[in-house]
Amino acid sequence: MKDVALIRGMKTGDGNHQTATYLMHTGFRKGSGGVTHPGLGAIVSNEVGKADAELPNFVSVGNTPGSGFLGPRHAPLVIRDFNKGLPDLAPAPGVDDFDDRAGLVEELDRAFSEDYRASSARAHLTAFQQALALMKSNKTKAFDLSREPAKGREAYGSSRFGQGCLLARRLVEHEVPFVEVALGGWDTHNNTPQRIKELSEQIDRPWATLLADLKDRGLLESTLVIWMGEFGRTPGHGKNHYARAWSTAMAGGGVRGGKVVGKTDAKGNDVTERPVGVGDFMATVCRALGIDTAKPYQLRNGRPMQKVAKDAKPVEELFA
């Protein structure tokens, strides 16, 4: 925990899973502005990622909001099976003229996209080009966890979340800008104490190992690690959704470890000191990653769109 900072004053007011997940990933309420906003991973892909990178700029272990108006180039590569790495990277047996075939398909797709300019055609062409780049890259070995020494794999534990954290570390080592690892099951309306205990045990070991590994490799200072949900649970029994007062954690990325920002009342019912809304949270993430929030996006129709909510400010106490 000496490397971790806590924001104890999170206050968003949205206790619905779907809309709160969208809110915490994009910084905006669903439907606001009449657009589909990009998730945090897509924002990082667009702002920090490299257009010519061999590996995807955004990898997700689990479901996450997509790229919204930033388009398919910044959509996540979703990983579902760790034991197979990235499947279908090699051409089918007996296909000796793969490059010629792929080139013909790409030429036809590009012509169709230019003629019809449909978003679905552009998305298909983008996905095809990204898949070809992956097939030709030797960096895809980063996805193959069998290459990790047994001791290293065991340190993260055998759970899906643990192996996801190991994959995240390997991808960070290969300069993938954004990796999200999800752990579901926190909707603990029943058998709450036991479920929270089990879930906490799944998180503690791999998350601590991830931070230690990044620090040992000299990567923690340049890597922001965020631990968050879409809201908290009711103070006391924890059986219901609660978005009036809850916590997030950050480490690395210039964040000063050992800091605690914000305070709740004695029962955790409400924030009494330094409330942090979702706009401030997103501005803080952008501050840590060097993303200029003052420069808006330009949509295809020329409409400007802010990266974070108006008047949002970073939690500067985390960096002091």
C-alpha cells in the first residue's frame, strides 16, 4: 500500500450497473450530447497509442465500453481464453499464396469503403488491417502465457483475474498503452460477507504481484494502475448499490503512494471532505497520462467534443 493512493471521496450518484459502467469509463452520462462517447481505453489508444504499432493499443480481458465516436481503430481487442494466446494467427494449412489473397481482399474492401463510405465498411476494413498486422508480428508472443516461467505464473494465482493481471504485465512490457482486466461478481445482494471475502482474495494477490513486478522492472512510475468499480456498496451490510460515497485506488504514473484523498462520515454514508466526481476522476487519469484535456476532439461533422466534463479538474493532491 505504500505505492497506492486512495480516493475515498468518490461521488457519482449513478447506482445502475450499465449506465454507471459507461459513466466511469467515459466520464459522461449515457446519451449526453447525443453521441456514444469513447471509453478510457479508446481515449488512451487515440492519445497515447501509435498508429503503426504491431500490437493493439487497447486490450481488454472482459467486457468494456468501446471506442464510441473515435471509431473502430481504437476499439479493444478482447481476450477470452488465456490458454490459446491469440488464435488463428497462422494461415490455414496449404495456403501458400496468403499474402496475395490478403492483398486482393484488402484492395476490394478499400474500394468498397471509398465508394459507399459506410461506417460498417470502414470498421470491417480497419479490423482486417489490424488482424493482418498481428499475423505478421513476432510480438504476439506477449499473449502466450505459457512462455512465462512457472514461478511467475504461480505468483499471480490460477484465477482468470490473476492470469489477466499477468497478461497485463506482459503487454505493458511490450508497450501496449492500455490494458483492462475485469473481475465480475461484485453484485453481492446475497451472502454478502462471504462473497466479498472470496472476491477480495481473488484480487489481493495478483494485484499486489502486478504492482511488485512493474516496480521491479522499472515500469511502475510510467504505468498508471487503476483499481475501480462503477460504484460502491451500501455502508454496513453491503447488499445494495451505493454511489454517494465510495473509493478508487491508483498507483504509479506519477501518483504519490501512501496518499489518502477525501473522507466520509463515520458510517461511510456520505462524503464529508474533498468529494470527487467522475469528471475530476477522468481529468486526474488524463493528468497522469499526459493527455491534454483542453484540446477537444473534432467529430466528422466538425463538431467539437470535450475529452472530460466542463470545469472538471484533476485531483492534484495525488501528485504532490
